[in-house]
Amino acid sequence: MSLLDIAANTLDNFDPKNDSVNSGSTGLPDGDYLTAVESIEHRSFDSGWDCLQIVFTVLDGDHAGEKEYDRISFATKSKAGKAIPDFILSRSIKFVIKLGSLLGVEMKPEYFASENETDTHEMLANVLAPEKGKSVILHVKHRPNKKDPDNPYVEYDLDATEQPETADIADADLPGDDLGGAPLPTDADAPQAPMPTDADAPAEPTDEAPF
């Protein structure tokens, strides 16, 4: 099944407002965090691996200011050439769809229709990045990694939260028009720079060496 087929199937069977998702890095301990989506971008690394990177910044509590990096790959094959299981790709698609929904972006199957993962990551970054800065609840949960106990798997989920209110400022509240009766400056009030003279001109270059 192609990534496009998986995306279309996932969109048909996934409710981003109510269904749970899982996606996998380490950083914050298990818990629920009020975060701001600091950045969404396509990242590539020296190893040749690239991904869609989403950075969440915690806004309050003991971990305020800390960042969580979620790096999602839509590669359909591993470095060894083995096919990535559909359920893993579907889980990643669910996460991105839910993130888009919480940011107010309508996600479409064609966003996953690129011929390779690099173009898919670039497409998703272009679609989602304009909405960065909005707030979401980030759920973090670790589970054991039997092959590498020091690096447990991390599962992420998302929920909606109220967005910060923006100030409603009327034109009358802006400075500029009401100067308290003070007269506006005129051209005559501007400081006048002295006119340059020949003595002020830079010296002409000569052919003489400086030594």
C-alpha cells in the first residue's frame, strides 16, 4: 500500500478531534503539558536521514521553557530496504492530521502523495508551518525498549486547548493622531547639516605605496 493510499484510508477512519494517536524521542517525562508549537520544518541530517520535525515548548509548570522534539519520517522503506509496516506510517499520519486539525489546517491525502519522503516532509512543513505559535496539549508516555533499555520508546498524543487571547486595540488607542495639542514639527524645525566643502572631500588616491 502506498503512502497516499494509507493517508486516504487513515483520513476515512480517523477522527482527529476525538481519536488518540501515538508517535515516537526522549526528553520530557511522562505527563500532559501545555505547549506552544514553536516550529514545524523539514530537517535533513548528515547521515542522509530526513524528517518532519515539530518542536513543542512547554508553557507552564515545572518544565516551563523545556522543548520536546518530535521527528517523524514518512519513508516507506528502512535503510536496509525493508518495507516500513503500514501501521507505523498510519500512526504518523494520524499524528500529523491531528496536529493540523488543532492548528486549523484542513489535511488532505494529496499532502502525502509525493514520490519520496523528502518531498512529503517538505510539503507537510509548508502546509503546517504558517500556523506555528498556537498552543496544544502534548501527552508524553514512555514504554520500554527491550533491545535498548537506555532509550525507551516515546509515544505522543495531542489535545486541544484554549488559544491565548490577542489584544483588541482600536485605532483611537494608537498613538499618532492625538498629540495633546502639541504643534507638529515642520521642515524648518529639522536640524540643518552644514554643506560639505572641498576640504571635506576624501583625498585622491595616488600611485605611491604606503611604505
